[in-house]
Amino acid sequence: MATARRERYRKQTREEAKSVALAQLAESGTAGISVNAIAKAMGMTGPALYRYFASRDELLTELITDAYRDLAETLARAVADAAPADRFRAMARALRDWAKRQPDRYLLIYGTPVPGYQAPPETTEIAAGMMRTIFDACSSVGESGGATASVTPGVTAGAAARVAPSATASGEQPLTEVEAALARHLEGAGPWAPGEEPGGELKGRALRTWTRLHGVISLDVQGQFTGMGFDPSVLFEAELDALVRGG
Amino acid sequence: MATARRERYRKQTREEAKSVALAQLAESGTAGISVNAIAKAMGMTGPALYRYFASRDELLTELITDAYRDLAETLARAVADAAPADRFRAMARALRDWAKRQPDRYLLIYGTPVPGYQAPPETTEIAAGMMRTIFDACSSVGESGGATASVTPGVTAGAAARVAPSATASGEQPLTEVEAALARHLEGAGPWAPGEEPGGELKGRALRTWTRLHGVISLDVQGQFTGMGFDPSVLFEAELDALVRGG
DNA sequence: TGCTTCTGTGAGATCCTCTAACGAAACAAT
DNA sequence: ATTGTTTCGTTAGAGGATCTCACAGAAGCA
């Protein structure tokens, strides 16, 4: 029973090690995380830490899943706390804020993977939960917002003219032919998230949302915009608006 | 004069080293590139390679700039070889093809950077040249294509209704308010590319293009789509279409 | 009190990057 | 052809990394 003390201590030192590792990550990147250095910073010798983590890789993996979980929870909370009409924007901004506040953790999740690396099953679970959140945020985007313009299809011919939605549920934006093709292609895919699987159209919206937000955020946190003389948040808001507008 | 032999030999072994390094990169990631292992694979001892590269970092940097240059040239050629109406799609597809064919090199350019790492000035030059290519591809997107639909603004009020373009040059898509705001914000930014600097609207289009294509491509080459049961190229084409449509 | 389990230490194996000193080869010039 | 110079590759080694192993304490349990 009193072994609980030991377990508490064990968990505590594990957390301390991960915390020190995060500090190292922030200032030297993934490659700068050293078991030896962490141990030294904690006041013990190198091999002692191997009582708590089987390998440097396990520590790294735990850092990743922790960050993943944290991000997923942050998004879920942002969606839950927002009014239905604001959910989408709240989710997107929460994502960006999280990434900007701790770039290294974002890159830990979405950065360059090691070729051989196999993500633990826990990771895919978290990813599925996050996809659920994105679904929820996306599904509430056109509803009762009143801010979306109903764009009537133009008369010009061509592949990009907006066509009537195939057979989807609620009253949403009309889709272009290519959007409809993507929706059809995604109809059978999945399952991507727990709970009921949405239709292809919503999956397409979610996928667009994910990739576009990641595009802006990842280039931003990697510093690819530095020296270009503009505020990335303006670009982000523009992309956000395009997503809302485009359904 | 006959020192040319030596120089040729020198260049040759440098190239061989980089080639071996690329092989290591493909199978073990950036961290798996080892000067010792490269030398051994070339039939010499470790320290010998330090006659050719001052440090492991210099080798890495050279790998990055090589990849960057290669990518930039590939895009430029794709744009140059395509008919004006196809330039945009040609550029985008060339980008994706290049990335899919050699994911590790793409991630070398756009992957997680080391926090302390300062890109050599040569890199920013190449980036500027590539931005020029993107500008060229984007500027020819609405012209004479005939495939873009002229979307008439809906009657519904709200921030997302399309408004008349501010004062831009050619006959292009009308902009939403947020797009116009982004264009205004980008008007003074730069210079991003050699040659004449385009207006804010074109800069906005280029930025959207860059971030959206990168969003799809990076998640794809990182394997984030694996197991989701859909073809990423369909998503890519849908995004491409949205970019063409949206100006 | 003893017995067991957990925790930390020091030594060491094996890798890595990178420096330094030395032999050998190739080039240059008399 | 012989001499001098530059370059190349070697071995030796410093210093650091991950990780294993055997051993000394400490903590928990009887």
C-alpha cells in the first residue's frame, strides 16, 4: 500500500525529466535532448535516468504523445467553450495560439519524422480524437452564422463553376465539381474519428481545414516568414475566412 | 595548371560523399547522417572526410542548398515549359512530384529546423528566386484561361461577401474583404523576389499558394495521411482547383 | 529484525565528431 | 632528375553521447 509513495516519487521524477527535456528541446532542438545532460541537470548521473526511461527514444516518444494530448485537449476545450457559431474560428485560433506559444512542441508533433519511426497506437488514438474535434468545428461553420454569403453560380462554363451539392444533408454552400469529386472520393474512407462518421463533404472540409491551417502555421513556426515583412496572423485570418466562406 | 586534376578529384569525392549522405538520409533521417559512416562507405577512414567538409554541419548545409537549388530549378523549368494558361498547375504539380519523389530532401528544406541554425545567405537567394517563379505562375492564372467561373456576389450581407477589387491591374476575380485586407497589408512588404515587385494582391495569391500547397504536401510526405484510406493527390487537385478558382 | 525491491553509482563497451601529428603521394620548379 | 611544397589519408586520442552491467544503499514489508 505504502508503495504509493514510491510510485508518486517515480512519476514525479519522470515529469521532472520531461520538463528538463522540454527546456533542452526549446534551446537546442530534438537533437539537443541528451539523457546525460538531463540527468546532470537533475542532480544525478546519466545511467540513473534509465531506471525511468528505457531509452532516449522512449523519452522522446513520451514528449510527443504528451504534446499531442495537450494540443488535442486544448482544441477540444476551445470548441466546447465557444458558441456554436464561433466554434470553427475558436478551434483554428486555439490551434495557432498553441503552436505559436510552443513551436518546438508543435514541430515535435508535425515536424520531420525519423524514416523508420512508427508512431505508437496511442498517437493515432489522439489524432482520431482531434479529428473528431475538427469535424465538430467544421460541421457548425455554416449553421446560423448569417455571415456567410450565398454565392450564386456564375454563367460561365468550365470545370470550376459551382454546381449543386450532390445529396448532402443541411443547407450548405454549393460545391464546385472538384470539391464534389473530393467529397465522393472521401465518402468511403475512414473511419477517421470516434463516433459517427460524417459524410464525404464534411470530411473534405475537415481535410482542407487541417492542411491549410497546418500550411500557414508550420511555415510560420519554422521561421520561413521571417524577413518577409508581414504579419503572419493577417495571412492566417485570411485563410480562416476563406475556409469559412468556402464551407 | 595541372592542378585541375586535383580539383576535379576533389569535387568528385565531395559529390560522392553527398550522394552517400543522401542515401543515409533516406533510410535514417537527418540524425542518421554520420561522417564516419560516409567515409567508411567510401573506403576511407573517418577523419579523411574532414579534408572535404569542415564539419558535419557544413555537409548538411550543402545538402540543403543543393536540394533547394534543385527544387527551384525544377519549378522554374516547369513554369517555363508550360503554356501560359497551364503554368500555375504545372508549377504546383512539379512541386508535389518533386516532393513525393524525394521526401527526405523536401523535409530537408521545409522540415524542422535546428533552433540555433542560421540559413546561409545563399538559401534566401534561392528562396527569392523560387518566389519569383511562384509570382510568375500566379500572375498567369486568371488570364485567358476561360476555365474560371465569374462568381457574382450574393445578396446576403456580412463580412464574407465578395467586394469589388480595390485598384488592381488585370481582370481578375473579385476579392473578399479579408482578401483585400491581406492585399493591403502585403502592399508594402518585401522585396520577396528579384525583378519588379508585384502588388499586394498577387503577393497574397502567392502566399496562399505557397502555404496551401505546403500544407498538403508536407503532411503527405510526413506520412500523416497513411491509414486514412484516401488518395492525397485527389485532395491536392482539389486544393489546386480552389486556388485557381479563388484567384 | 531480516528479506525483497527499488534506486543510484562507477566502470566500461561502442558509437559519434573533431583535432593533431605523421607518412605518402602528387604537383611545381629548378 | 632532384628538390620543395601542397594535398591527402592514416593512426592516435580527446571529449561526448547512449546504454549495459555489477554493486552499494535506501525504502518498503514481514
